[in-house]
Amino acid sequence: MHKQISTVSVIIPTYNRDRFISRAILSVISQTYRDFELIIVDDASTDNTTEVVSKFRDERICYIQQSLNRGASATRNEGIKLANGSLITFLDDDDEWLPEKLEKQINKFKKVSSKVGLVYSGSELIDGKDNSFLMSHAPKYKGNVSQHLLLGPTICGSHTALIKKECFEKVGMFDETLKSCQDWDMWKRISDYYDFDFVPENLSRTYIHQNQISCDFSSLIPGRTKMIEKHIKDFKMNPDIFVIHLKRLGKLNCLNGTYKDALNWFGKALKINIFEIFKILAWCFIELPKDKKRIKKEGFKKYEAHYSR
């Protein structure tokens, strides 16, 4: 039975990542801050994940196996339900933290206003093929970031965020109906009630692989569509930002080959600002052919369902 009581609950959702999960676990148990529990929620893996995790003899580790594959959001939510800590953080099973990640974020929480519900950090982007450094993502925004989050989920990734448990009690769990944009939706909901702050250092590493959601139109298009619908009132109050997302959905559908849906989204954008026609046409004639070649080479997964409004 899970009885560990700690200040921080670390949640690693995993599914068929026996090749990578050891790296993630090691980066957690190597933290300079020691008062944490590590909850690993296995989303019905069919590989050797169980055997890999069982090799770690650390009483802070709680390993939960789900009988059915329910998806990333449901797996995270299961971890949140089990969490005993007043602070919650997530780590993807193929990523890792630097040793002082938790310590520096907790120290930041001690110094900031009680209005702050989430503290994040910078991160490094690593090529999963050869472990080479690609780029870093520096933190920039703090305070009330709700308006900025309408632009997209670029403020922080889930692996960089340390979050008060009360935030989930206030805004609810991750939306299990979203096929993508789960972090974006959660950060937006939290930002409606809490301020954000950050540690101005790179404290985590994200590994990029070809089979991630960012390469999967079957997740990306319906996820972004529902994200816009879910927060439609906020987007309509900011028409310049709304147009950006309408055009983006048009472009994604063009790349996916669902051209009727692309025209639908472009049409919505033009109803807000007719002059966007020049940018749309320029993209279609100049950038679209290049992007088509790129996604064909990289093997993006096609979105087969039809969406039309």
C-alpha cells in the first residue's frame, strides 16, 4: 500500500519506454532535495518496463500498473490522486532532470508570494538519436501569464513545472478527452487563478524522438481544435491571437491533406481580418511545398477523421 508522506510528489507516467525510463528514474533519485515520493504510473506497458523499474531499490518509489491503456492524461491523473505531497511535479519517462532541479524550485517557492501556484525553469532540448545538444529554452514570463498563454503552451513543459497540489483541487485534473495540448490547457486553467514564477536556469533535459505527439497529426489536429473550442471565449476577446490559431489549424489541415477543413479554418480567419489573405496565399505557394516534403521525410502520422464547422 502507498503510504509515503513527502513534501514533493514526483509523477512519471510511462508506456513502453523500457529503453529510457532508467535515465528518468536515476535523475529523480539523484536529486539534492531528498524529501520526495516517486510515483511511476505504468499505462499497461507490454515491454520490460516492470523488470526495469523493479531493479531500483528505493523506498520512495511507488510503482502502479494500470490494467488498461488509458493515455497520458489519465495516467497523470492517477498519479495526482495517489500523491501525498503538497507540491506535484511531472517527468516524462524519456526525459531527465539536473540534480538541483527540485531544491532550487522549492527555494523559489519559499521566496515568492502565496499567489504563485507554479514555478518552472529553463530546459535543454536534446536529439534522442545521438544525445547531441539542440537548443535551450529560457524562462521569460512570470506573474499573471494567462494572456500570454493564449498564444500557446511555450511558457514551460510539464517536466520543468513544480505545482502546488491545491492548483489541481481548484481547476481540476488533466483533460482526458484532449489528444494533444494537455499541458497548454492545464497551464491556462491554472493561470486563471494563480501566478507563475521561474528559476532562471536550465534544470531539465527534453529528448526529441520521431514518434512524439508533435509529429502526429492524428493527435495534433483534434487536440488543437478542442483546445480552441474549450477556451473560445478568451480567444474571441483577443482577435489577433485568435486569427493566429485559426490559420495554424488551416495550415495543419493543408499539411495533413484535409483541404476542405483547411479552407474552413482559413475562412474563419478571414472573417476576422480579410487582409490575412495575403499571408495565407504566401504560405500556400512558398512554404507549403517545402513543409510537405519535410513531413513526408519525417513520417508524420495522418489525421483521418473529418472535422468541419
